[in-house]
Amino acid sequence: MENTENTENTENTEVPTPKGHKLEDIVNDLKNNESDFYFFCLDTKGNPTAGVANIYEHVKVLTELGYKAHIIHEHDDYKLKTGEDGSMGLADWLGVEYAELSHISIQSQKLSIKPSDFILIPEIFGNIMDQVKQFPCKKIVFSQSPSYLLELLPLGKRWNSEFGFNDAITTSERQAEYLKSLFPSLNTQVVPVSIPEYFKPSDKPKKPVVTILCRNNGQAAKIAKAFYLQYPVYKWITFREMRGLSRRAFADELATSFLSVWIDDTAGFGTFPLEAFESNTPVIGKMPEFIPEWMETKDENNEPTIKNNGIWTNTQHAIPEIIAKYLKLWLEDNVPTDILKTMEESKGQYTSEAQKVKIEEVYGKLVENRVEEIEALLENNKKQVTATVVEATND
């Protein structure tokens, strides 16, 4: 799945201001599981994205765990179902069970946030953070892409000091370290992504198809055109561009192709290669700006080095030649065993069950911390009242 975000039409979002509550009521809501978790999500207009899929996975798991979790979005026309023109909605590309989760439109003015609630905003939406900074609820950054987090953040501003976002959830320890380097006092929690179980090897023979996923439009076509021009003898090879497919169709195509190609310079976690590993499909990939943790290991000197679980290159121009070389080895049934072995070792790390366990742990801890925070305020208030009474008595 690709992981793209679009910041259009987010400048004028208006979010209603919450009403105050007694501290005792806030604590009771938290302890009695009456808090709501609101996840702000961009309407991709039916375009599949890995970042949105991950947000929905958190909401789905929290709902299954008994929490009140919701997707909040800007407009009433959020695309959940198939369009009149036959275009995909979220139910088509991600699944009906995700479209049936609780959704609340900001435009409808039905959003009512209590101090016992939690609101989670993706890192790119600094403008939304600014709008909700006066909310007395717990505010959390949902950070998935290091390349985006500074885009709409005003120069010199910080999530915590300017907007009141003192906590963040991200997808890897490496990203957590990067966040701490920018915001040293930020409390970070890590919940890795999960790869759905339907990404698995096919029981059918591999086809002479190259499945290709690129961040930018046109990159896939350029690679295919260059390959056919350089290696006309292989014109019978098919390139399958993966953008726009539903997740299950995506998994099916990936499982039956003999090779995959991945270019995503701004990837945060990099789900596509992991999906390919689970499908027993080798990956040729251009190294992203932010090296994912599953791509690295330690050498004999304990220095970081790139794993050979894929065929990695620093330039897009080298990819057609690498495809041709791999194709020759595949046709000769002579694919290097070290790549296949390391790819096999990279499988099974990011399961749905492992993510569910981590979600339960992290969000449970967020609730506990919020209870402690409110109880500390309550205790401080009691001390102030006691001090006032003592002072009045002495007078």
C-alpha cells in the first residue's frame, strides 16, 4: 500500500470548543471507560493509502477492545461507499468492517469533546493542531511520516509548547528518536504497523509480471519505458502499476508476480516491501530518505548496515538494469539464495496480533497517565482549599 497524504482543503476546518467539567467527573469517565478517542483522518476520496489504513486499524482494534473510538473528518461527503460513477470508497478498498466504524463529520457540528477524551491528529496537520490547542482533552500527535511533520508547522513552533500536544504515537523506535530530537520533552509511544494476513504466498505459479509501486505519478511508467527500450528482448514482461487497487486485489497481484519494485523517497515505515516479503515476492527498491528499521542490521563491528532482504539501490535509473539481471536469474532458476533466505527471515515481524497487543498496552497507559494527571490536579486543588481554610481560621 502507498502512504501518501494530501493537505488540500484543511485550512478552514472549524472544530467546536468543549465545555468544562468537574475534575471528579473527568476521573470517573476515564476509570469507567467513558472517554472517547477521536482520530482525525483525511478523506482520500477512495484512493488507498497505507497511512489512512493504519489509522483505521487503531480505531478498529480499540473498538474491539471496548473503547469508544471514532474517525473524525471534515465534511459530510466523506467517501465511505462506492461513488455513483463506480469509483471506490473506503469500504471498497479497505473493507466494509472499517467503513462501519464510528465516523463523525466536523461539518455536521455533532462533535462534542469532553476533557476526559483523547484527540489524535496526524503530524502533517499543524493547522488543525492550532485550532484544537484550547481543548482541555488529551491531545496526541499521530506521527507516521518524518518527511511530513515539519510541512505545516510554523517556523520556531513546537507541538507541545505552542499547541499543547505533549504526547505522540509513532510506528518505529527510529521515528520516536527523531521526534525526541525535535521535541525533547515529548512523550512518545511506539505502535508498529501490521501486515494483514491476506498478504501471503499464492498457491499459483509466479507470473512474468513486475508489480510496481511508486510515490509519484509517472515514475512507474518511466521505469517500464526505460526497461522496454533497453531490453526489447523482454518485451513480453508485464509491468503492473499498483496504485489505486483495493488492499485485497493489491495482495493478490503482489503474490502472483515474480518481482516487485518500490520507490518511495518519503516513506516513514515502508509497508510495501514487508507486504512483498509476506507474499514471497522479492523487492527491488530505491533507498528512502528515512531508512526503515527492518532494512537495517548490525555488522561485526556493531555498526548499522543495510540488510540484503531486498535488492536496494540509490538511484532510480539503475532499476531497469537490475530488473533485467534478476529476470535472467529467475528464468534460469538461479535466484541467489541469500536474498531469499534474508527475505524469509524478515517475515512475520509485524502481525495483526502483535499490533493489537501493543495498541492495548499503549492506549491503556495513556488512560492511566491521564487519570494520574487529573488526580494530581484534584489533589492540588484540595491542598489549596485546605490552606485557604487554615489561613482563614488563623485570621
